Amino acid sequence: MDLFDKLVELRKDGLAKIKEATDEKKLNEVRVELVGKKGELTKILHSMKEVAPDKRREVGQRVNELRDLFNEQLDGTKEEILKALAQKKLEEERIDVTLPGKRGHVGSKHPIYLILDDLEALFIGMGYQVVQGPEIETDHYVFEMMNLPKDHPARDMQETFYIDSENLLRSQTSGDQARVLEKHDFAKGPLKMVGPGKVYRRDDDDATHSHQFMQMEGLVVDKHVTMGDLKGTLEMIAKHVFGADRATRLRPSYFPFTEPSVEMDVSCFNCDGKGCPICKYTGWIEVLGAGMVHPNVLENAGVDSSVYGGFAFGVGLDRFAILKYGVDDIRDFYTNDVRFLGQFRKEDK
Amino acid sequence: MLVSYNWLKEFVDIDDLDVNDLAEKITRTGVEIADVAHPMAGLKKLVVGYVEECVAIEGTHLHKTLVDAGQDEKLQIVCGAPNVAAGEKVIVALHGARIAGGHKIKRGKIRGIESNGMICGLQEIGFNESVVPSEFVDGIYVFPADADVKPGEDVYEALGMDDYIFDFDITPNRADTLSMEGAAYEVGAIVDKPVKIEPVVLKEDGAAWTDSFSAEIDQKLAPKYYLRKFSGITVKPSPLWMQTRLWNAGIRPINNVVDITNYVMLLTGLPMHAYDARTFKDHQIGVRLAEKGEKFTLLSDKKIELDAQDIVITDGTKPVALAGVMGGLNSEIQPDTTDVYLEVGVFDPTLIRKAALRHANRTEASSRFEKGVNWDNLEKAENMAALLLRNEAGATVAQGILKAADQQKEPTVIKTTVSYINKVLGTEISADEMKRIFDRLNFESNFAGDELTVNVPARRWDLAIPADLVEEVGRLYGYDNIKSTQPLLAETHGGYSEAETKLRRVKSIVQGQGLMEAISYSLTSPEKAHAFVKEAKADAKIKMPLNSSRSVMRQNLLEGLLDAASYNFARKENELFLFEQGRTYDREGGEFHEHEHLAALYSGHVYADNWQHEDREVDFYFVKGQLEELFISLGIKGVSYRAEAISGMHLTRTAGIYLDGEYLGMIGMIAPSLTFLDKTLRGHEIYAYELDLDVLSKYQTQGTKAVPAPKFPAIERDLSILVSDNLTNEDVEKVIRENAGKYLTKLQVIDVYQGEHIESGKKSLAYNLTFRNDHDTLTDSVVSKAMETISEALIAKLGANIR
Ligand SMILES: [Zn+2]
């Protein structure tokens, strides 16, 4: 058998052996046997002297071709073996992805703050400053400055927790209006503020009353602020909170600190205005009170009411939350039942 | 005020308007109409019946009656009312009738006796008991003998039930509409129709009397006080037409004299009061303040003790009425009353309001006086009442009105400009249009170019300044017609204050940590107010609390969260991760202070129940870890914890938290004594912290100067020591840090052991130390040198064994 025949045979045997190797160890043995330093191909090269000189070049070429083929096949097979190995390991690592995860605790915002944060963002976007004042207020700021002198009948409308004859728990956030009006420098631009916070009234707690709740006051004062501006602003609040498809109406009302005073109703979201128990069969739900700042309020704060004027509004945040989320008992906001609080997690406004 | 549509029609032509459209229009333009009631709505087959026969059914309280109800045959009806009798005209619900509450009436048998319908009381056909004449409250209604009703006719018209009743839900400034005349002026202006309000023409037919009667009136209390005198009166029920108007207005008919005073009040808005003339034996009357402690019985039989700020009407000496609120039992109209004095006056609104509140006795009269009445209408009220008393009670009207007080008010004249009104409203209403609006209101207005003068009639005492006219013009022009705009102002920068921004950051971090936001009441009990604080401060205390558990302002937030825990535990909700961000309040040094706080409460497990059985319970170190994460997120360093006793907290598991030596708050376990006392808290381990955010915010800073991430490798070493168990981790860390040299970048406790493998009184601590030089590669020898120094120091200073 000459070298050429040997090479043909080696090719056939070698490829078969590579194919047969099923693990890395066997494959390495085959590699040593075929292409190793003492392997078959090397042996053939060593026996080159038996070949006629004119054929040696050809034999060398054939040996190199065969070495490349073996290496290629060996590498390919090795890759397959490793792949299979990895696959096997992955199989062993298989888990049941349908088992539940291990849950910690999921935080949440209180629903009243959901409403408040959303409104604040709306007003900040329109250039309003968010201002917070004290909750323990003086009769002076909550009432006197707001055009509610002592013995004003409207003081009965909101029975107040007094600490002494002058200090009290604020029954409305409007005291913030007076404080801001006093300080504002109109030479530096218009006054636009919202003032959210807790307020307190001497009410016994029941489904619709709470001795503590939250309000947000709004105030815009400058040289040219109109009732049309108020109407546009109120409509924007109502549509923002209750939906763009809600109809709104303004009704004359009365607050000592605004003149004219209005209240705004939105069409009932339960019955769409047809009448139902929620809207007491009127088709309308009252959502807020507002008006043009009373000249006395401006003058009391040292603002010239013949030059400056503006509007103010007050939003009951608990009431907004009650209406928006369909809460039927205001006490739910203050008992902090985690089953109640948890349901608002998905809300972002 | 309940305003009758049928009555209103006598003043304004509103026949062409749909009742509900009219109500909506009034609501949008003037006064909110809270409700439009139609008393006959839902009722069916209620007719007048004449009881021809009435026989008692033996052994029962029932009567068998034979009733002519206009049917082909007389109806046999069994009736249980005590006041049923032959000869009465009554309300009959026929077979198939529908009465109040949607109940259907069918013929049937009662005690085996056939009954073809039902004889009704007023409550049964929908009347509120408070307006039913007292003689009919416990029985059937009987029409007055002279009532113009025939058997078989529907009852609705005769009883005023075909009316529509508008509930005028007035604001306190619009008390002018608490009368039919006021309502008519308002509705006339709204629908733009003339209003027919006529003067009263009265011819007195009695003798002059005013000279022989003396009055002593404190005019500060009653700036106006008129009296008329009547004689020859017969007290009896008032005519049905008047009764229906009263009950439709929510007022119970009493007798003709009292009903007439109420009727005239409804008409003019002026409360009146009738006194039996026998009250004033000495022919004198007085208006003065009561004496404190004076006992007095109101005509409702209610006994009160008068206050020095109550106004009383006297017979010259003793009180006979609580002025403006209610008459006295001692001057009440009796069945045998023949002579009457009729009062109409104006009383001080504030004193009346306070008297009604003080004696819990608000009445139709007091609610009008406290909001003001029409000073121009007193004489008309007296004369209208006189006419009615003559017609309906046979009264002789004595000549003259005793005007014992008769102050005059300056007429209100408001000057403003057309342009001012338009500027405020954002409208372009012309002077002509404005004039039309004032005409509709029946106000005299004069225009001179832009200038505008309006004479406001006394019946609109709510109007005084130009802004009031802005409202009148605006609402009648129609708020619906004002264009919605946004303020066109110089640009302003909106946003939160710096303090608020910091609070919001804290809230968002703890929400992200899995805490649920709670809101608790600020008012609490003194005990709860003072718990969980290092030192209780002087309380901000309410003068008249609703109850003792809400009498002072809280000085901590944790008490509220603990209430929430109790509430949730009681409902088997035991996994609590709660926080509240809010204020605490005190009155330290006589001044009021409000501090922003953050409190967090943890109870239960770190993870929800899981199949991997990782059921680690929340403990001190878990909560402290959460707090440390908060501080890391806020960039706050150098926080120290000192074991400390704080009221309400576990004595040995609580730490005060300090920043730069300043008390920032506390962290720990709620005292077992506290959780044991409360049945629902018992058995729960509760951990909590509370921070003063006013202190914290001083250390919250913004702005980071970036430093590149470290380029050189760090070297880590472990150190294990044995020390006396009364040393704290902090003691050890302090020594390590002081002796570690400048390359120690991190020091971490990795093990704490105390127990059987260690000699008693000792504990084993292990630390991991990380060293790094930011400017060069650190060598082992440098680190080993540092470790040696540390070990020596630990041995020397703390007597530690290095293991
Ligand atoms: Zn509805």
C-alpha cells in the first residue's frame, strides 16, 4: 500500500472516529491520534523518505489538506459536544416559572394626595406657586382679613375650633390668601398661588362630615383679571379632574371674601345629568366655590382695589376624592385601613 | 324657603315656562333651587268623599262607614281612625288608588267586613307630619265644613297638591327672597317680566288707641317696632286656601290669628307676632335685654333660662316673648281670645341669631331676623294682616299704628362705572344693556357717559358697593354668556417652595420603600399627644373640644399610625408598612409651633407568605436598614444612634437619632406595656421611627460635584475579635476608624456572636475592612501595617482578643 492509499484510508477512518467521539475526552484522544505530535499524519510525514522525491511535494500537500480537514471536523465536533453539554446543564437548571414571586411590600400614595399632587402639577404648569401656611391660625387672618368681622353670620356656617379668643385651628385655607397678599410685591409681577392644607371644623364625624379635611385655595391677582378668566380656570379644573366630557355650570353663591361669588357644578358622572340618588336627582354635583376677590380683602391686605383685582377659588380635596373615586364615607380617608389605601396604588392622579 | 309656584303666578306671568326650566334658570341666575316638589306626583284616585253613615264595629276600634265618593254606588269602607264620623267630608282612596310611598289600595275585607277603599289622613297621602294640623295628626283629614269640595272630585287642587314647590336654598345674603314678594322680584328679573306687587288699602273701623298705650323700646335692640290693635276676634281654623299655602311652605296651620301672622310673613318676609291683649293689662309694652337667669316658658312649652344678651318683649315688667325668636306661653292666643295686639319689628340680627343658637330654638322668625328684613315693609305687613284679620277672624281694626320705634335707614346709592363692571366681568356690556338689567331688577339707574348711579331699594339690603352691582349685572347677563378665558398676565414661575420640595422627596423615597401613606387626625388626647417624644412640650389645646379624645394637637405622628395599626389588626390585617408625613404642633413658650414630621410603622414580615418559607419578621435592624436607606437617598451622613428611653417605646430596644448632636428623632419597638394594654395590639411586635423633618431638611442639600469612579483596586481584610459584651459596635468601630489610617474606605460588621462557644460576658465581632488609595495601587504591606495598628489599639483600648 503506498502512501496515497494510506492517506485515503486514514481520511476515511479518521472522519469516522471523529464522528464516533461523543464526549470531550474521547475527542481529545482522537485529536492526539490523528493530528497529534505522534499522530497518524505525523507518522506519514516521517515515512516520506519512502516516497519518490518527485511525489514528496504532493504527499506533503495532501497531508496538510487532511490535517486541515481533521482540525475543522474536530473543532466542529467539539463545539457540538460543548453545546450539548450546556444544553444539558440548562435542562438541569430548569425552574417552574409559573410559581409565584416573593413579594415584599408595595407603597402607595394616599388618595387625597393623589388628587392634590395632580392639581398642584396642573397649576405649577400654569405658573402658580404652591404656598403653605400655618394650621394654627389667628382669627385675624382666617376671618377678619377675609371680610368676616366678629359676629358675621357666615362664621356660624363653619364652626371653628378655638384655642383662645384669638388663636384657632383654621376652618378654611383662605388665611393663606391674606398672608400672601400682604407680602406680594406687584412690581415683580402678578400673584398666582395655590394653597393646599388641612382644615378643621367643629363637626361630628359621620359619613359626610369630618372634623378634619383638606382644602386647596387658589388666588390670582393683578391689574386685569376677569370673571371670564375665573370661569375658564374653573372649567379647566373640573375637566381635568372629572373628565373633558363633563358639562359645567356656574351658580351665584355667597362667600364673604368674594364678590361676585359663584359655585360650580359638574354634570353628574353617575347618571350623566339625567338624575340619580348621587346628584339628588338634580343632574348636577357641586364641586367648588369661587369668586372675584372682595375689595375689602384686597384693602385689608394693603392692596389698592381700584387698581388690582382677581379671583379666588376653594377646592375640597376630600370631596374631589370622594367624587372621583366613588368613596361613600369620608371617614375612610382617616381610618387608614390598608385594604382601602392599597386600591389606589395604580393611580397616578 | 319653600316657594309655591301657584302663588308666585299671582305676581309674575310665568305660565308659559316649563316648571323645571324655570327652576334651572333661577338656579343659574339667582338662588339655587335645591328641589322642585309636586305633591300629587305618583298619587292616583284620591277623591273627596262624604261620610253618610258611620257605625262602630263592636269589639274593635273600627268603624263601618258608607261613603258617597261620587261613584254610582255608595262605598262601604272600614275605617280605623278615631275621628271618623258621619257628615264629614274626607279623603277617599278608591279601589286602585295609589297613596304615599307608592302603596296601592285595593278593595278587600277587614275583619271579614268588606271595605272598598280607604279614608286617608294627610300623612298617608304624602304630607310631612310637621305641617299637618294637630287635630288631624292622629286620624283622618276632615275638610272644613264650608270647603268648596264635592264628592268624587280629585282632592289635589283643594289641598294645594297640584302646586309645584320650589325649595329656595338661599345663601345668607339673599334673605330678601325669604318672602313671596322678594321671590317674585327675583323671578321677575330673571325671566324679564313685570312684577305685580300692590299696596294694601285698609280702612280702619275701630277707635283710636295709640294715645292710651305706652311703649318703652330700646332702639338699639329694636330700631323699628310697630303695633296694631284688634278687637272682636273669633279664634277658629283659617280658611283652607290659607292653610294650603302655609303647609306648602312647610308651616303647620294653628288658628286663624296665628296663621295670618305666618301668612303675612311668607308674603312680606317680616315675622309678626300676635299677643292676647289680656297680656298687657297695664297698657304698656317694653323691649329690653333680659336679666340673666330669668326663667321663661316659650309657647312651645319649652322652659328656658334667659341670658343677659337675649332681647325680650315685656308687659312693662315681665317678659312675654323672646323677641324675634318665639312668643311666650303667657301671651299666647287662646281659643277665647278676642282682642289682639299684633307686633312687627326689626330686631338686632346678631343678638337674635345668638339667642336662637343659645336656646337651640331656631324658628322661621329668627332665621329671617338674623339675616335682615325689609325695613320698608312694616306698615304694609300690619295693614295686610289687619285686612285678613277682619275678613277671616271678624276683627275690628283699631285706628292707628303705634310706631314705638321707627328709625330710618339712609337709602343706598351706589356709584360706579360701566367700564369697571365690564373690566371685572371680562365683558363688553353696553350702558343700554346694563340699564335694561337694572330695570329688570326694578332698580332706578342713571347713566352719564361711563358713570353709573344706582338707587338700591330697601328690599335689597345685601347690596352696598360697586362689586355688588358687578354681581347683579353679571348674573342677569348670565354667567353662561361670559366667555371662558385664561388670565393673560406677565409670565410667572410656578413651583413648590424649597421646604415643600424636600418634604416631597422624603415622601417619594419611603413610598418607594413599600410604605403606604396614611393620614391621621391632628387632634388627639393629651396622653397620646405626649407619647413617643423625647420631651413633651406645652400643648396647643382646644377650648371646646368635641370630646376628650380629640382635645389637643398631636406632638407626634406615631400615635395616629398606632391607631391605624389597631384598626387594621382588628380586621386581621397584620402586615403593616405605614407612613405619615404631616405636622406636629405645640405651644412651647406661649408661641405656637408646627413641625413637619415623618413617622413609619412596621409590623409583620419582610416578605409576604411564600413557598420558599422565607418568613423573616420585621425587627429593629430591618427598620433601621430602611431608615439608613432613606438617609443614603438623601445624602445624609454622620447619623448616630444612642440607646435611649422614650415614652411609649421599648426600654432597651429604642434609640434616639442624632445629627451633629441635634435630636432628629427616634427608632425602636413600641413598648410591650403599651401593646399589651390594647386588646387588638396585644401580641404584635411593632417597630417604628419618627423624624423631625424640620431638622432633617437642614442637612438635605442639592448639587453634586462629580468625582470619577475609583481607578485603583481595593484590598479587603477581615478582622475577628472578642470583647466584653457591654461594649457596643459603635465603641469598636470608633477605635478601628481612629487607627486605620487614611486608606480605610469601608467598614462593615459581618458577624456578631454571643453564646455557648464563647466565654460568658464576652461577644465575638467580625468586621470586613476595605482599603483603597485613590491615587496609587495599595500594597499588602501598607494594609498589613494598618491592620496591626488597629489590632494593637483594640487590645490596648478595649481589652479585645484578636482571633
Ligand atoms: Zn346623577
